[in-house]
Amino acid sequence: MTRRAARLLLVLLAAVVGLAVAAPAQAAGYRYWSFWEQDKGAWSYATMGPSQTRPSDGDVEGFRFAVSADSKDAAQPRGSSGFDTICSGTPAQDGKKRVGVVIDFGTKTDAPSGETPPKAQTGCALVGEDATAADALAAVAKPLRYDSSAMLCAISGYPRTGCGEQVSTGQETDAPGTDHAAAKKSGGSGPSVGVLAGVAAVAVLGAGAIWQAKRRRG
């Protein structure tokens, strides 16, 4: 192999190494309270926070504590109790609305170290007509804890500490409740398709350089 071909091969190898280093590493998920809305027994991730959402009489709102990367893989509240079940013992009142609230404290796996999640609970909030979902939650599950950015940190005192902290999930993530900035990657920690393609390109170009060198000598 000529010196020129050797230098070319080294440059290409360095580029592949750079691709491998730049490949996204396993990032952290977040342990937080997600907010959900129920429609005909099915849960959907809320598009606005509880303090911006104003449910109507007869609506059901859900809260789930879990570790997740973002809204696309967030764990839903377990159970499908509807408004008629949750608010069966709460009569309607003029000037008020009734909002069903489902609170799922999650699993032991998702719990912060040293804490045990309480049992799931439901409540029927009888609140003013202009009340938000946060008002409905406060009516049935005090004490609540928020951070300085108004992120919901604790319901009924759970968890005792922490608020949206990062934990290892082995997935690429953004902040709680946001969408992925890029498509999800498949599981595993092997080399990415781009890196493998780069290695293959180096092998092909290197072989070509060797062939050209032999051809010149011939």
C-alpha cells in the first residue's frame, strides 16, 4: 500500500470513530406525575397541564406517577372507573360541577428509594364552574406539592421529595411531557446502523486503495 493510500485509510477510520463517539448514548427518563383525560373509558395524554385545563361537569381526569421518557411511552392510570361510578354518591349542585379524579401512585419499581406507593384512589371533586383540573385534584387529594415552575411534584404527599428527577431508562428522552426530538431508537447497546455502514465503507475504500496501489506497482 502506498503512503497516500494509507493516509486515506487512516482518515476514513478516524471519521468512523467520530461517528461512533457522536452516536446518541442511553439517556435518562424522568420520574414524574403525568396528567391524563378520559373519554369513553379510554385514557389520552393531556395536551395542557392541569392548571390550564378546565374540565366540564361529568369529565374524568387522571394522574399517574411513573418513570417514562416522554408522553409517547408514559404509563396510563390503571383502572377504567368512569364518571358514573366515581361520582355516584355526589349529587349535582347549581353553580358547581362534578369532576371525577383518578390517582394512580404507580408501582414499587417506579417509586423513589425508600418509599412505597399508596394504593390507587378515586374522588369526585365538587368545584366551581370555572375550576381547573388542578383545583379538582386539590379538592380530593391534598396535600399537593409544586416546584417553582408550577410542575406538579407530589399528590397526597407522595413522593415526599423530588420532582421530575432523571433516572436511567436506557432510552433517549426529552423533558417530562414533551415529544421526542427524534425517532426512538431500537433497544440494545450495539453499534448503530450508521456506524456499521461507515465501517463497511472504510473496508470497501481501503480495498480499493490497496488494489490501486498494486495496479501501479504492476
